[in-house]
Amino acid sequence: MAKAEQKNNTRRLLPFEKPLEELYEKLDKLKTIGSAGKMDMSEEIRLLEKRIEATRQQIFAKLNPIQVVQVARFIQRPTTLEYVSMIFDDFLELHGDRNFSDDPAMIAGVAKLEGRSVVVLGHQKGHSTKEYLARNLGMANPEGYRKALRIMRLAERYNKPIISFIDTPGAYPGLGAEERGQAEAIAKNLREMAELTVPFISIITGEGGSGGALGIAMGNRVLMMEFSIYSVISPEGCASILFRDATRASDAAVAMKITSKDLLELNVIDEIIKEPVGGAHNDPDLAAKNMKAAILRNLEPLLPLSHHELIADRYNKYRKMGIYNEG
Amino acid sequence: MSIHDWFKRKKLQKETEYTRERLDIPGNLWVKCYKCGQAIFARDLAENLKVCPKCGYHFKLTAAERFAQLFPKNSFKEINESLTSTNFLNFKDTKDYGQRIEESIMKSNYKDAIVTVLGKLDGLEVAVGVMNFAFMGGSMGSVVGEKFARLVEAAVEKKLPVIVFSTSGGARMQESIMSLMQMAKTSAALGRLRENRLPYISILTDPTTGGVSASFAMLGDVNLAEPGALIGFAGPRVIEQTIRQKLPPGFQRSEFLLAHGMIDMVCERKDLRDTLVKLLKFFRD
Ligand SMILES: [Zn+2]
């Protein structure tokens, strides 16, 4: 029992949470003694748990960008399907692109948000190697993007808001993906998303990896979980291509400005959704609660807008993006 | 440098063919074809629209060369020519991005990776964009995105068809997220063009990959490609690393895209202008 717990605790820790390891070991010992019934350890356990939380708070108060990357990619980070089940009611998953196949890396469906019919879609990762394999780590193929577009058009036809969840290292760079037009699938989504006549909210929940992320992320509002990332290339990719040194991912992560705080400053996103201490995986219910509040808050002002206003709102948002000199 | 040395250098460069191909240096009388190795008299090559007379290899064109082929009577006017890139993130990899921009301007003689013009093609008014691979690999940053969007908006205002020649390694990573956002901006602009029922012809030239292929290059009402051009979402090396096997010959080349239904036709350079005029007339009449 104690062993299983300890193993569980170790698994919960991120690489930079090392200082917590010792504390958790102590906690396990106290619990073992306590459960043996010889002494009442509850007060000691309570104090130690408090200390663990305080230490965690300290660590998370000053994460550097590459540590944020580790949180964003953490195997225990809540997935799209988990957020969907925590935030919405009556979710029904819909499958397939009606053309080639059903892409398990992209999920889509219909649901209720506080009684309102909405369409949800997003990348799906997982919590184990097995799930990663089954879901291709959330790296969608063209059929995934085409499924997403099919569902977005369904939303449009019946005038339902769209909520998209973004968590992918990128669109899948495979042989079949190229044969079936990965570039065309993403490009078309971008153009079509710009023209959607319904309110559209996108949330970066974990990894916002380049075109694969953007391919479902052109909301009227783009929100980011506090410890998620959004970037044109992975820090590792940037390090090896631009820095010519694959070991400099940490420097690349700093230089690229990929954290929620950076992107809010650049006006690329509209809001940061606060995460529980220790990251969303440390308290998924609280993370989902915060996310739900943010969705409702951002959806509210979009609901009364006309089709024309919604398109104009989105066009102006993306039209403004870019920094350059003139003259 | 002797011609012999120069040929040797070209041979070395061929090994990194995906990414770089030096443009003609004026004064070099002979050019060696990258594909078949044929030595071609530079003037013959120019007269043949920079297509190898022996094997048909299409050499890369600068924007100026492309405009000269397209508008032999010089009937075009550049717009938004004063836009330049800026290092707004203070990005520095092996070199400061600001310095990289300056050097690229010096070396390529262009201010950024796209030139946009309004012109007349056989009397037909058009809005045309031509990308420049010589400027930082044709990468798309804020300037490329902005000039593209302005070109499309000008076309909407004047009710003109849009023609864009793409060549790009992808997003300009030195502008990080802002380069990604240009994909959204350019595609949204094309949505507006479409709403206005104005035609957009995209010509994909060697190479067109990454963020440019996954946005405006693939969105033509008609997509044309020059023969043998590398066109794809991911670069061949990334795919090889992912699937851990060698790619089949011809993979991601124009002819492959035609076979897989991604482009309407492979068009040789000598036929390009006539094809464009025919298409424009189809849309107009
Ligand atoms: Zn040749």
C-alpha cells in the first residue's frame, strides 16, 4: 500500500519538483506509522501536507519558460476529453471526416454548457504511452482537421457557439499526412474559421504547437491556461535550427516568448486562465472550474453579436497581428 | 574564383539542396544545372526563362526576374514597398535578428520576402505578389503577412483578381508567434476575397513548405505549380526523422501533388503567362 502510494507520488512530480520528493517520502512514512495504529500522526501529517503545498507554491511562483514547457507537456496534464466532461453536460462525441477516416488525435462533439447547446472540439493526448500511441500524442492528420471543420460547419448551420481545446505538439508530419494534404487541410480551416458566423472561443490547454494548433484556434477570443505554451516551433526545434545546438532548448524557450504571460503582452491572446498551485493536474476540478468561468465570461459578450459582427470581430482581431516598420 | 572552383562549390551546395540554392551571380558566364549537371551559357539560360534546356529544371527566380517574365512591358506598380521587418522580440540566435534583416536587405537587394504590385497582364488588371526565396528563405514574418493582406484588400477595393507566386521555407521563426499569426491573417484576407467572388490564383514554386503552404499558397481557386517544385507541409527531413525511413523519389514534388489532387496543374514556365491570361479571361467573361 505504502509502496504503491509512494510510486504514485513520485509519478506526480515534475523534474523541477525535486525538493518535494523528500517531503513526500516523509509523508508516506508518517502515514504508514499512522495506519499501523500505534500513534496518532494526523497533526504531523497535516503540517507536512501544508509544508508540501507551501514548497510547491514557492516553486511554481517562479517557473522559467522551459519549466512551463514541462508542465504544459506533463503526462498527467488534464486532456481535452477530461475538461469536456468536467465543464459540459450531455456530451456526445461525433466521429469522422466523411471523407477518409476518423482521427483519434482530434475529438469533436455536441454538448450543453449551462443549458446552452454548444459544439466542442480539440486535440486529445492521454496519460500513458499506450494512450499517446492510440491518440498519436494529439498530432492530427488532415482528416482530423477536416473533421474539426465539419463539426464547426455543423455548429454554424444550427447557430451554436464553438469551443475549441488546443493541446498538440503540432500537426503530424507523416507520409500519409502529406499525401492527403496536411497543408491544404490546415489552410482551409484558417480561411473558414475566419468566416464563421457563430461565437467561437479557443483555449490553449497544454501545448499550442504551431500550425497544428492554429488549425483549430482562430476563435473570437483566445484564452490560455496559465502554464500552457503557444509557439510557431518547439523550443527543441528552434534550438537545433536557429541556435544550431539542440541542447539550447531552454534559451530558445526564453527567446521565443511562448508563455501565457508573454502572449498576453503581445496581444496574441485575450486572457490567462489561472491554474491551481502545482499546475492543472494537481487539482483538475479547480482547473476546470476556472476554465468554465472564463468560457462563460468570454462567451457572454459574443452572444448578442450578429453574424456580420462576429465575422468582423474575428477579422479585425487577426488583421491587427504583426509588428513591422513602415516608411 | 575560377569557374572550376565555382562548379565545385555548387556541387557541395547541392548536398544541402532542400534549403539553399544560390542565385546567379552576374558576371558568371556559365551556370551548371543543379539537376542534370549540364553547363549552360548564362545568357541562354536567361533567354530560356531560366529553365535548363537539357532537362527542364526550373531555376529559382528573383522577384525582378519573375516580374520581367510576367510583365514584359513593365506595366506594373509596386505597392507598400516601404514595409520592413523589425526585431520586436529582441530575438538573437547565432545572430541578432535585426542584423540578419539588414544583411538580407544588403545581400538580396529586397526589403523583405515578398514584392506586391498592381499591374496589367495582357490588358487585364491584376494584383500580384511574388515571394523571394533569396530573402531569408522566403520566410513569412509580419511584413510578408501584412503586404499579402494589403494586396488582397487592395484587390477587394478595386475588384481585381489576385495572383501570388509562393516560395518559402515557412514561418519566420525569429518573429516567433507573430509569424504563426500571419497564417491566420493572410487566410482571413483570402476569405474576404472569396466572399467578394474575386478569383485567386496561387502558383507554387520551388520550394513552398511550412506556414506558407499551410495558409495562402494552398488556397487558390486554382493552384498551379512549376515542375519539380518541392511542396509540402513538413520538410522532407522532418518527415524522414518522424517515420524513420527514406522518402520515395518524387515525394512532395509538384507531380506528386497533382497525382494526389492538391493542385490543378503542373505548368511549365514557358506556358505560365498564357495559362494565367486564359484563366483570368475565364473568370472575367
Ligand atoms: Zn538540367
